[in-house]
Amino acid sequence: MLPLPSEDAAWVRVATPLSAEMLREFCHDLERLYRINPMLEFADWQQLGPNHYYLRANNLSNGQEIATELHLKETDDGFKITYSEGLKSATIIRIEKDTEGTALILIDDYSGLPEAERTNRLAEVDRSLEHWGRDLYRYLHNWQRWFWFPPYRWYMRRVWQPMKPSARRIAYMLIVMTLFELVAFLVIVGLWVF
């Protein structure tokens, strides 16, 4: 059993192909890490200072608007992100080496408020952790496979990352349909020529 910071916490474990050093470097880019969460629709992201950020977003998993400052603190086994507002008091990022490679563990800690207040604010619980873990798994495996290709890195940082989650799904479908049409066109031209 994974040791949690409190009993009022949720966690997800993501198997990654990255080394511990590469994963630490990847997670240090907090904006990219949060934008991979498909349940967050960003309205504003600002860096207020070193390891100090402001996030305003709509959480599609619970219908809540988020407006909070984030403080990033590096730890021996990863990072701790504390929030100035909201029910969630912290997100802990642990990087662990295991027999299969390196694992990324995300832990949402809700123990910052008294239990009675937490009970009254259950609608604010972030239900996106599982979705975030799934998309991080996909992103990190694709990143490991394609990061050597400069157009891929450019697309992911400059085009994909700022998109809303719905726009990402539409763009993906358009790319797949375009590739399918291109292959069909080449087959038809090949049959016509021969």
C-alpha cells in the first residue's frame, strides 16, 4: 500500500518509459504537466515568481471553477504543490524507480481543512485524477518515442499544449481523417497509373 500524506487523499500511479532524471525534468514544467489533464479547461496560467504560479481553469470533472495560486517545492522524491484556495490542499508528485522502470505517482491531498468543512464541500473534490493519469501515460510514452523529432516537439509545445481538451480531440480526428484520405488518394492514383 502506498503511504499517503493523510487519510483524505487520492492517488494514481503512472508507469513511464523515462529515467528518474528525465521524469523530474519533465514534471518541473508545471504548466505542461497540468495542461495534460484532459479535465482542465484553462482560462489563465501565469508564473508569478520562481516556483509560484496562478491557475484559473474550469474543472470538467466536477463542474467547478478553479482560481488558485500554486507553490512548487522540490522534495527528495519529487515535488509538492500547495494551493492557496479550494478544497484540495496539495498535490504531491513522487518519482519512484521500480522493476519495470520509473513510476510517476500523483497524490491529491485534501487534509488542509477541518473534516466538517471538507464534508460540506464534497462537490469540489477533483475527480480528474484517473483521467490525468491515463493521459500522462499516453503523453509520456509518445514523448519518449517521438521527442527526437523536432516538428513533434514543436507541435506538442506550441499547438497541442495551449489547446482546450475538446480542440485536441477534434484536431486528432482531423489528422487521422486527413491521413486516411491521403492513403486512399495514393492507392487510387497507384491503381490508375498501373
